Amino acid sequence: MDPKGPVIGLLGGGQLGRMLCEAAAPLNVSIAILDTEDAPAKQINQNSRHVNGSFKDPAKVKQLAAQCDILTVEIEHIDTTVLEDIERNRVAVPTADDSRATKTVAIHPSWQTLRLIQNKYDQKERLREWNIPVAEQTAIPSGDAMLTSMKKISDRFDFPWMLKARRDAYDGRGNLKISSSADLKQAATDFASISCYAERWVPFELELAVVVIRTQDRRGNALRVVPYPVVETIHEDSICSKVFMPPRHVSTATCERAQQLACDVVKHLAGQGVFAVEMFLTSSGDLLVNEIAPRVHNSGHMTIETVPYMSQFKAHITSILDRAIPEKLEPSVASSIMINILGGAESDSHLRLINKAKSMYDKDMEIYLHLYGKKSKPSRKIGHITITSSVGIERLVQLVQPIVDVADEIRR
Ligand code: ATP
Ligand code: MG
Ligand code: MG
């Protein structure tokens, strides 16, 4: 395909990239992807501009940049040095006469934002400077001092507390709950080569997430942040398993506070597009920010069906292309539940869940199946099911229970 419109270069071609491609197609926007040849996003989006390789390889990132107008990401674990280089020094483009042509390539979100968010400890320090409420954290030295430091932290935080890797964490990989002094020695061994920190345990009532669109005109003025409806996220074994909209048993006032808090966070982050803010709601009604994702997010998958005129995927593309976004994002349904399809013990364990979703019918709900074209592995996200309804969330929970039961059985 030889596109006439702008070309978006996408770093990473997993399921988030795949859903970005699904949203881009009807807009006639081309997406060139840097990832392995069989990546989920490439499977549904064929064009001659894709680059095969790793989004951590600076040469490949430059190769992708040379053939697009805007770079964006579906994953935050990118080499930001090369992004900084592309922004500061422009990027060389191949020419027929071998002359040294260069061009500018916009990068959204900014490499500064990606660099900050990649380090979860630095991210939280910055949130605190911005007066955003977060759980108390403290650095842990590496080497011989590690175990002594962890003993002191245990006295200060009491048990349990959370040991977290600063970098490369996702789906709870890199997190370890420290429940008693018996855990310390093994934890110090397991995390010996990892730069890590300690976080005070948050005895939260539930977890909320808000996806926010951020746009700004080219002169850096007229910043706008527009939140999606707040959702409740359920994490089991540190991996998101379900999402509920609206959150169950949470007042409208608290939902509005969560949206405001997410907007306060996202205002500080350079770059356009979609960001997600994960937070804890405590029994006393306090909201603490857990972390930011500088990209489309698992908690926003249901927006494909709940906000069909502007899903988070369409919003990301619309925003980075400087096109108009709505002033408000209201759901077109009363309630929705998203269930992640996670790989089970056997390579085909998840088929029962897919078949269950396909076989269910009720006049009060619509069921949408999304599969990502990924091989199954235990706990791997290989698809999701979104259910929407015009009835309230309590009734929808009852209607959906047979599907949830199968999802829970596969995970066990
Ligand atoms: P993601 O896939 O969202 O990027 P991650 O690997 O970066 O996840 P976190 O978001 O830090 O991990 O934590 C994963 C989950 O672990 C949280 O959603 C929450 O359920 C639990 N958790 C994390 N930190 C704490 C804490 N301080 N106290 C209690 N539970 C926590
Ligand atoms: Mg994370
Ligand atoms: Mg998280």
C-alpha cells in the first residue's frame, strides 16, 4: 500500500498495536510496525513499511523513523536514547542520489515521558513532587547492603511490604510481596542483580483506572486532557483479569475524584495521545496513584464497545495526528465487564472460555470476543471478552457469572 496520508511508526506490535491497527484502518491511516515478523499487529496489517526486529534496537528504530512522520509506542520499554537522538538530530532518509537528506519525526509521547515512566521508582518520586498522593517508597541498595537495608525497611514498613524492580516490570513480573522476615534472604538472592525499591503495602478496598486523552497544539499551548469513564480493575497474581464499568459500590463523587486525579497526573506528562493512570481506593476513601502507562491500556479495551465513536485506540491515533477529540467521553451503554483470556496450564485450556463466550446469549447483554493471534502460554494475555449491557452493573455481574467461572477455572 502506498498511503497518501501520514504514516505512523509504531514501536511494538502486540495486542495493543493490533487494536491500534484495527482503529486506524477505517481512518485510512497507515501504521508501520517495528517488531518480530509474526507479531499480532502485523498479522492484520500488511504493508511494505514494516521493520522486522526489536524495538530495543536503535538501528531498527531509526530505520522505522526514516519511513514515517510520527513515532508512537504500544509499550514503554523502548530505548529512549535513540528517540532523543532522532528528536535532536533529525533522521537520515534514504535518497536515490545518495545525498544526505534528513527529516524531523514527531514522537508521542515524548521520550522524556517514556524515560521517566520506565523507572517506576523515579516515576513515583516525581508524582510526589507534583503533590499526587502515592504509597511511601524507599530505595534499596544493591550488593552486600541489600539484605541489611531490607531488614530495616521491614521494621519501618512492617509486614507485608512490596519489593519492586525499578525497570522492565509488567503484569506483576518484578514485584514480590514480602510477608515475613523468612522471605528476606530468598528475596535478596532473587533480586540481587536487579535495581529495586520497597513500597509500603496499600490495604486497598479496590483498584481503579482512568484512561485520559492528552492533546496540545503545536506551539505547546491549549493543553487539553479528557478522561474516559473510570473503571474498576481486578488483579489476580498481579495480572489484570477483569475490568468493571462503572466500578461496583463506588459513589459518583469518588469516580469524579478519580477522573480529576488522573487528569492532574496526565497534565504533567509531555506528549500527545492516550495515557492510563492506575490507582488504589482505600477504605477511608483516599485515592493513591499506583502507576502510569504512557499508552493505550488493558483497562481501556472495553472503550471499543462502550465509547464506540472514540475508543482509546482511535483516540490515540486522532490525538497524535492533531485531529479534533471530543470534549466529553460518555459511555453509550449502562455497564460493561471485560474479561482477559489468559493462557492456562495446557496450550488449549483457554478454548473452553472462548467456546463459553460464543455459546452464551441473553437479551440483556452483548458479547464481543477479541483474539490476538498469540500462542498460549500460562498467564499470557491472548485475548479478551467485552460484555456490554443496558442494565446496571450488579445485574450484569450475575448474567456474566458463567463466563467468569470458566475464566477462574482456567487460571487455577
Ligand atoms: P502492569 O502490568 O500494570 O504494568 P506492574 O508489573 O508494573 O503491572 P504494579 O502495577 O506495580 O505492577 O503492581 C501490580 C499489582 O500488584 C497492582 O495492580 C496491585 O494489585 C498490586 N500491588 C502493587 N503495589 C502494591 C502495594 N504497594 N500494595 C498492595 N498491592 C500492590
Ligand atoms: Mg507497570
Ligand atoms: Mg500496574
